[in-house]
Amino acid sequence: MKRALALILALVLVICLLAACGAMSKEELVGTWSGEWDFNGYHWNEELTLKANGTYVEKNYRDGKYYDTETGTYELDGSTLRCYENGNQGGPITKYKVSSSTLKSGDVVLRKVG
């Protein structure tokens, strides 16, 4: 019985450590993230700047030319980053999966550049 309990506790500890790997704090997210991808025949570049006050600015470029800018607020919930366009939590949301070095939303992968 003690052996089984020790094994279960060790397994729980390993799972918790693995879950914590790659987790980032809000402070570590602050800065500029950048990525590029192809979609619907266009080449896109995104520059996402996360500010310490919980706001963001996202600039998008299509085929090397400025396309648009989006602003809003963001929150970090575990390994999920949610960006609320125009700061409206009832409006459009972009969700990113946060790892130790990337933000990923579908095929879009952003890496920290500053």
C-alpha cells in the first residue's frame, strides 16, 4: 500500500512538473512577438506587442505592405493567452497557446523579438 501511494505521488509530481514546463508569467510575455505565414494566396507578417499594462498592439502586413492595426487588452490564463480586440471581452478574441518560446494560434507561430 505504501509503495503504491509513493508511486502515485511520484507520478503526480512528474505530471505537475511537466505541466509547469514552458509556462510563462505575464511579465515574461511583455514585449514584441513576430511571425509570418501564407494564407489564401497571400504572405502575412504579424507583429504583436504586449504591454505591461495589459494592452496590446497588433500590426499586420500582407505581401510586405502594411494592412491593418488592431488594439485591445489581453489576459494570460495558464498556457492560454487571450487577446480581446478593442478591449471588448464580448467581441472578437484571438487565443494563443503559450510555450517557453512561442505563441501559437492555428498555423500562426509568433516568436519573441524584443
